[in-house]
Amino acid sequence: EVQLVDSGGGLVKPGRSLRLSCVASGFTFSSYTMNWVRQAPGKGLEWVSSISGSSTYIYYADSVKGRFTISRDNAKSSLYLQMNSLRAEDTAIYYCGRDLRTGWAYSDFWGQGTLVTVSS
Amino acid sequence: DIQMTQSPSSVSASVGDRVTITCRASQGIGSWLAWYQQKPGKAPKLLIYGASTLESGVPSRFTGSGSGTDFTLTISSLQPEDFATYFCQQANSSPRTFGQGTKVEIK
């Protein structure tokens, strides 16, 4: 059974950093592009970042470029999001997701989400 | 970025009703469109991709159609477990972008 478990969220002050993790199981992690999508409270979905199976291709939304870094450790079946210089507008539930197929930007499995709150 | 616009923002319906949600892209995206269902406090669930391909395990009462800029999600006979928010998402070009959501509520 495919499972994604997000963790690492919490309350953080503006300008500080936080690292999110997503541990995968039930599939060959290294074969899939993974991504982070966030959802501000009561709002819609916003794609944040994607990373290919071998980490060759990495993409970011303009809103986080230069502040967030996506990475993965295929030996640990883990995905990470290092978030620096956090702002109030980064407050959201962050979901990791698995893309259905390489080159197909549809997420067929999602983590349960981890809440990041940026507030002084 | 490609803008995705859903309508309506919310719809009130009864069990057994036919419900249709539309999604319009700001430019042509071929058939590169997905629909997701999200229930309160839960992650989104993929229902349809490629505009009309049903994800494994999704009931056949869900149907997707359209291509280019105009797309439709139809629930043929609404069931109690279908009350949720639905999002469309384009996968034609980066960044992938989502519609603002359509909440299906109980009448």
C-alpha cells in the first residue's frame, strides 16, 4: 500500500526556518517525481515545488524561489522541503505528493499534510 | 502562468441529483487536466486525469470531459460521500495551477 507521511510543521516566527519531511512507503520511491503543494487556511491549492526521481530536475513556484529548497534521499525514501526566510503568507498546510507518472503532473497519492504557521 | 477558473464556487444539491462543475483554462491545455476531491481536514484525492480518465477505484458516476480550454466534471447521481470540494488542475505547463474550488453542499 502506498503511503506518504508528512511531518515537520509547526509555529515559527517570520524570518526563521523550518524543514518538512515526507516518508514514503509501498512503492519504488526513486522512480517517481515528488512534489509539495500547500493550502492556506480556507483557501485553494498552490503548487510549491517538484523534484524528479534522480533529483536532476527541480522546479519552484516564483513565490518560494530563492527561499525554499526541495531535496530527496532515495535510500531513505524521503522527501524534504527546507523553508528559509519564512513569511506570514507561507502559513499553510503542506502536502507532499507523488506524480502519477514521469512527465505527468498529476498527483495520485498525497500525504496527510503538515501545518506550518508563521507568526510572531 | 495558466489561470484556471471554476464555476460555480458552490452548489447545493440533494442525494441523487446530477451535478456539473466547469473549469476554464486561460489558454489551451489540450487534455492535460485533472479533477480532485477534497473533504474537510483531508488531502486531495485524484478522481480524473487526462480530462476524462477515471483514476483506479473512483466510482463510475464521476465523468470528466472537455479539451482545449473548457472542461466539465459531472457527478451523475450524487451520493452522501460526494459532498466535498472539487478542484481542477492543469498539467500542461509549469507551474501546475489549480482552480479555486467548487464546494458541493447538501441542499
